[in-house]
Amino acid sequence: MPLPFILVGTAVALAGVGTKKGYDGYQDKAEAKNIVEGAKKQYENAASDLEAEDKGVQDKLEELGARSITVRHW
């Protein structure tokens, strides 16, 4: 009666494949999490740089506007 042994062997093989797939999924999720965290850091750095540049441009525009008003009064 080899049928029970075949069924048990098949069940063990399927459990092994399922475990492997689960572990692969876990690794993929961890890698995706690292990628997302890196992208968030890049975004935050770029947003901070853009904000600093925007502040500089606003300051220059205000300065130019003040000069423009001063020149008009002459």
C-alpha cells in the first residue's frame, strides 16, 4: 500500500513549497519596504532643497520689488 506514503510525501513537498513561497514573499516585502523608505528620504531631501530655493527666490523677488518701488519714486 504505497498510496499513503505517496500522499504524505506529496503533502510534505507541498508544505515545503508553500513555506518557500511564504519566505520569498517576506523577503520581497522587506525589500519593497526598504525601497519605499529610501524613496521617502529622497523626497524629503528634495522637498527641503526646493523649499530653501523657493525661500531664496521669494527673498530676491521682494528685494527686486522694493528696488522697483524706490526707482519709481525718483
